[in-house]
Amino acid sequence: MGTQLPSTEFDGTDTDDRREAQAEAVLGDPDVPMVQLLRPDGTLGTDPVFSEYAARLDAGTLKGFYADMAKIRRFDVEATALQRQGQLALWVPLTGQEAAQIGSGRASQPQDYIFPTYREHGVALTRNVDLAELLRQFRGVSNGGWNPKDTNFHLYTLVLAAQTPHAVGYAMGIQREQKLNPTGEKAAVMVYFGDGASSEGDVHESMVFASSFNAPVVFFCQNNHWAISVPTTVQTRIPLSNRAKGYGFPGIRVDGNDVIAVHAVTEWALDRARRGESPVLIEAFTYRVGAHTTADDPTKYRGSEEEAQWRAKDPLERLEKYLRAEGLADDAFFEQVKADGDELAAYVRKTTHDLETPDIRQAFANTYAEAHPLVAEELAWFEDYSAGFADEAADAEDSGTQGTATDGAASR
Ligand SMILES: Cc1ncc(C[n+]2csc(CCOP(=O)(O)OP(=O)(O)O)c2C)c(N)n1
Ligand SMILES: [Mg+2]
């Protein structure tokens, strides 16, 4: 027999059947190794490499993980309410992904630099970003909201995967500085992206560069199973973590709803990157329990059964069970966490209401460093156009009607 050409396997007739089989292989196959320490029932399992990391976590740290996860979930509820009340143009919920974000964020060190997507509110919390500042962009009063230099937490990026080449470039910069100053404190970069973004060419190019130059970078992919209405099975035929093999660095799948395992794996990966051993890809296997954004309705593309299955793997509930069973936290602790969450919610509600609408002329002024005739012309046009609404604005003021953040806002 001569050499056989590989089959393309695509004859277009069995797409749905294949998708189902593939979904099992990629998503539900127990043979696909996944690091898990804290099981959904709240008991602690073992892992030959990562149990050691878990053993180092004291009661205070574990309670801190819980407090952070509860806080960010409460914040998520508040921000969703603010959007529904017209105070934010859009909100991107994170519920379900708390362990992936708090576990990884808490594993980073202050000197590390983080590149988020647009959903990393939990990571922002771990980097001490003021969560009220984070809402400025979603209210449309700022292009960013916080100064990344204060926390080494970069501004949100809405263009899918655009932050991955930025991150690798930044990591290569750090690498060169570390070579120039070998006795200094070592740092790494961690870049977040989603299962959908993993299909972007930017991710491929970033991984090639990271591997070729051995950049100190950790790629943290939150596989939350959906890219708006597109399931992960359309993005990949193999576990996303396996892709790292093709680039020549380690890839590891971790239970993204297990804060202890996520913390352990990320600590290991960042250490490795800081030591200059290699980049690492982490795939945090998790689920977006809510809508993609407040402009999305997931009932249009997925079943409630799937959602129920994932709710049973809730990251907060399993840690609460563990803390209670081990006698590490009591009712008083959980009541305090709830009170702290309510206090945070009241703070962000008040600060959001108080955010002032910026002067639109600032947007024109920020276009170029120096004055530009085209920008001046566009500003003149805009002012002329706005003047046409002067009567309406005066009427609104007389009748006490106020605009809200959603007036004229485009939804994504
Ligand atoms: C380059 C680019 N293409 C398309 C979009 C529109 N878009 C915004 S979010 C999204 C889905 C992203 O899914 P995923 O990467 O899995 O992240 P998740 O939203 O699930 O956290 C798409 C297609 C975009 N923002 N940028
Ligand atoms: Mg996704």
C-alpha cells in the first residue's frame, strides 16, 4: 500500500453528529487531564504536583479567597442593576468565573504586569483597582478609568486578543531589563483571553513570539464555554491547553471553578516564567453563568440544563463547604463577608451616580498631541450640530428630565 493522504474528515453531511461527539471529547471527557484539588462537594483531593502548593495556604488566605469571590459577585450584581437602571451603558458579568479570576490574580505578585480582557473584574480586585473607577468606562465617561501604572493592571481591551501581542512585547521588555539587572526582583506578565479569542491570529502570533524568545509570560485562557452564542466546540477540536504543545511550552488545564487549584497552577506558571524557563498556557475550565453582556440573552442559544449543571459546580459554594467542614470559618465570618459586600455595593452605587459627564471637547483635544486642522473642522461641525438641540436641552432642564448613561449608547 502506498502512502495514505490524511483525510480531511469534512464531508459536510454529519456536522451535528460530529459536533456532539467532539463536544464530549473536548468538554466532558474525564480522560482529559485537569488539575482539581477542591471538588464540587467541598472535599479536598490530591495532586502529585499541586497538593504541595495547596498545603501552603493557611486559613486566613483561604478565607481571603472566599471573601474576594463573594465581594466580586456582589459587585457584579450591583453593576448589573446599575446598567438596568440606566446608570451604565453596558455591563459584562463575571458570575461563575470568580475562582478562575481570584485564584490567578492572587497568585500574581505586585511586580508582575497583567493584561486583562473586559471581564476581569475579579483580577482587578486582586490588583487593588478601585472598582468604582472600573465602572467609568462602562458609564462612558472615560476611555480607561484607572492608571495602570498604579497597580500593574492594564486597561481593559475590547478588541479580542489585541492584548496578547501587547503582553508578549511587554514580557520581552521585562526580559531584557532582567538580563541587564540580574540581581533585581524578577517579574512576569500574565495575559487573559477567552476561548473565543483563542481563535484570533493574534494569539497564535503571540505564542510563536513568546516561545521563540522564551518570554516570561503566562497565557491565561478562561474557557467559559461560550463566545457570545458560539460554543467552544466550534473554536477547537482538542482541549485548548493542548495547543501549547505545538508552540513548545507547557499547557495545563485546571478546574477554573476551584480557586485552590487555579491559585496553585498559576503560582507554578508565574514562577516558571519569572525564572525564564518558559511561557505557560493555562486553560481554566469554567463557565459563564450569566449573559455575555447586559445586551445578550443566553436563552436564545443554550439550554437551562447546561446552566444548572454548572451551577452545581459553583466556586463559592464549594469553598464555603470546605471552610465550614474544616472548622476554618463560622456563621459570623460569612455574615461579615455579606456585610462587606453590601458596603462595597453602596460605595460603587454612590460613586457611579456622582461621576460627572466629561466635556466632549476633551475627546477632540485628545486625538493628537498637537492641534490638527481636520480635528478642528470636525469639532466645529459637532458644535454646530449640537447647537441644534439647544431648545430640547432647555426644555429638559425646565421639566427636570435628566439624561442617563444609556442615552444614545450603542450596545455591543
Ligand atoms: C476582534 C473582535 N472581533 C469580534 C468582537 C466582538 N466580540 C466581543 S466579545 C466576543 C466573544 C468573545 O468570547 P471569548 O473570547 O470566549 O470571551 P468571553 O466573552 O466569553 O469572556 C466577540 C465575538 C470583538 N470585540 N473583537
Ligand atoms: Mg468565552
